[in-house]
Amino acid sequence: MRILIVLDHPYTLASAADVPHRRSFTAAVAAAAIRGAEAAGHDVDLVDLAADGFAPAMTAADLAAWRQAHVVDPQVAEYQRRLLAADHLVFAFPVWWEAMPAATKGFLDRVLTKGVLFDELPGAKGNPFRPLMPRLAGVTVLSVMTTPDKAYRWWYRDPLTKILFKGTFGKIGVKNLTWVNYDKVAARTPEQRERLLRDTEARFARLSPTTVSPTPAPASAPTPTASRSSSPAPAAAPSPSPERAAPRSR
């Protein structure tokens, strides 16, 4: 199985190493996922957005091309080619101001081109969107935050799953949507963080292929129910700040 991992952190995957002031728990989570997937014999393709210098803002030329079902940026075209070859897509990013960083949102805006990766059927009743990614059988989101998981779900109403699942991949018909949330990372001990990384490695070592099967057009827009896995920890107060001092940066 081919797994495409999209990492969004300014420090890049290199910050997975535990080096003070240049370390990121998000990168460590992505590295653990890679180790687990490769140990299981999967083919892993990493898109490191910061290392690639990906520009998230859609330009006028981008939008004009998007409306004509093509792209003008060779980097975006390359990302599309790699996504079309993927059986499973993974996003790994920190949560800032209760949402994903700009590069992840820009990946959705610029890479998911209508007519290339999904289509909109004219005159369709109900949900008109259909995926054009024949191999993609599932999407997993690995999010890292200081906010407690319960507060994020019930107070903030988990905007991540609304944007990435209900509003994007579920909307265009991708099934098997999974959210794994690493909450309250600033309050965790080194031992707790290491356990989370081992759990992540084991999760991806267990990841098995899922067959994509065509489905009939739904009568209304789908409202996917994402499976959720959150990490246990004692309660802590949510922080509205995009950064908080911690032994390892998000």
C-alpha cells in the first residue's frame, strides 16, 4: 500500500530529533507514522510542505487555471500526481488558533483541483461531487494541540473535522476518515510523549489496505462520521494562543 504523508510544520521533518529549540512533536509523530508504515512493508511518500517551500496562497493565475481544470504551478501538479498514486493520505500538523496551519489549508485550496482530483456533476440531485482519485481509500489526520480534547470537541466543535472531513474529503466522497488527536502536549511528561509515539508507530504498522468501491450517487450531501482517537491525559485549561512554551514544540 502506498501512503502519502503531508507534514506541515515550519521546522520540517528534521525536527523529529529531540534537539532543544529545534524540535517538534508534530514532526516526531510523522516520523513515528513513517517508521510504523515502513515496518509493515508499506511504501511511504512524504510531502514536507515547509522543506518544499510550498506557497499556500492561491494566485490569480492559479484560480483561473483551477476553473479550467488544470494547474500552472509544476509543484502543485507534482503533488497531484503523487496524490493520485496514493492508497491512503495522512496529514500531520500542529493546531494553531484551533485550526490547521496555512500550508495545510493551501494544500486543500491549490492541490484539490476540480476536474483533476474531484468532479462536480452538472444537474445532479443531492451531492454533486465525486472523487477522481481511484486509489485513495482513506484519510487520516494527526493533529497536535495544547487544548484539551474534550474542550476542542465540545467548546470549539472540532473545526478540523468539519473542514477536512465534512467540508472536503467526505464531501467529495472519500470514505474511511480517521482523526487522531494528540492533545495537551505541553502538559505531558517525556515518558508520556514517548508512549504516544510508540502508539503511533504501532497504529501505522497495523494499517491495512482498504479497497475503493464505486458507490451510487447519494440523495443528499454526505455527513461523514469520522472515527476519533484522542490521547489520555489529565485535564488542562485551553489556550487561545498559537504557541505555548513546552519541552517540545508542537
